[in-house]
Amino acid sequence: MIFLKEKPSRIMITLKNKGPMYLSKIAKETDTTYVYVTNLMRTLAARRWVIIEEKGKYRVARLTEDGIELAKIISEIYDKEKG
């Protein structure tokens, strides 16, 4: 995809499809590093697209309503590109 960054898009689509996930599981399933996911989640949370919840020593990310809408748009763009 030329206009959308692949890793953030893949992460948003994964969260849309699978629901709330541990950050470490997001990293594993999207073939990115935990540090990358952590930094991205911080940015997405600041824009109110995700909510990060503490579950003991682990952190879980889930999309907000705005995040779900954004992920749907990203998913539609990827689907059209694959055509």
C-alpha cells in the first residue's frame, strides 16, 4: 500500500477482527516488535482510537468506537487494493 503504512494498518485491522488483545500478542500476530506496538499504542491512545487497560502486569488494547470506524476504512482500502 503506497499511502498507508503497513504495520499500523495491519495492527488496526487485527484489533478490529480479533477484539481486545495483549500487546505482546499483537506484536506476535502482526510480526512486529513489542516496542513498536507499545509506541504505536501510545500514539493511538492519544488520538483516542484505542484504550489500553492494565490486566495485572500485562496491558490489553481495544479499539474505541472511532478506532473501529478507522479500522473498517483501512480494511476496505486494503480489500479494494487486493481487488
